[in-house]
Amino acid sequence: MTSISPALVGTTCNCLALRRAARGIARRYDEALRPLDLNNGQFAMLSSIAARQPASVQAIGVRLGMDRTTVTAALKPLQRRGLVVISVADDDQRSRAVRLTPAGARLLDRAMPIWQASQRDVAHQLGGEEASATLRKALAALD
């Protein structure tokens, strides 16, 4: 068996590097969205809902890589703020349909330019939009 130094793991581990980078990028988006009292997860949730209204809890989870319980918990603060409504799905009484309220749609409209600026900043730091797109493609292959 090969002996690997813990120090080597810390400098070569792909998982650790991705986690560190993910936390750093998440902080950037969180800081940018803070004036709207949103974090990057809430923004992603709102945009996911807006992309396919009504959105099922399951569809939101698939799109965001979250399990149903986590999606349900993450929707609660958005629901309390009046940004989303959750109702019984028309086609399946066991499922829940999520829609943006007018207030949620307005907030998402206000957040979009902030997100776009953050996207440009991160893409620039990664070497441009082409490099950023290549990174997203490589990361999607890990999914």
C-alpha cells in the first residue's frame, strides 16, 4: 500500500479544492445579493421556480441537486416572506406545486442584474466566459 502524506492530500485533493472554491464563490454571490435580503441558495430557488411554474418540489430538487426534504425546508423562509406560494398540485394530490408570487417575481427581477454582474466577475477571474463555460461543462460531468 502506498503511503500518502496528509499534507499532500490537502494540496492535491479535488474534493477539497472544489469545496473551498464553492464556499468562496457562494460568499461572493451572498454578499452581492445581501442588499435584497437574499442568499445565493434562495436566488437559485426563486430562479428555478420561475423557470417552470408551477414547479414541483421534486423538480426543484432535481434542478438544484437537493433532496425533497431540503427543498421543503428551504422554501419555508421564502413562503414566510410572501415570495412563493405552495399548493396542492393539480395533477397529483400528493405533490406540491410552487409558484412565485408577484412580490417574488419583482424581487427576482431586481436580483437578476446583481447575479449577472457576479457571473461576469467570476467568469473574468476564471479567465473569461469561455473558460467559465468549460468549467461548468466539466463540473456537470461529475454530477
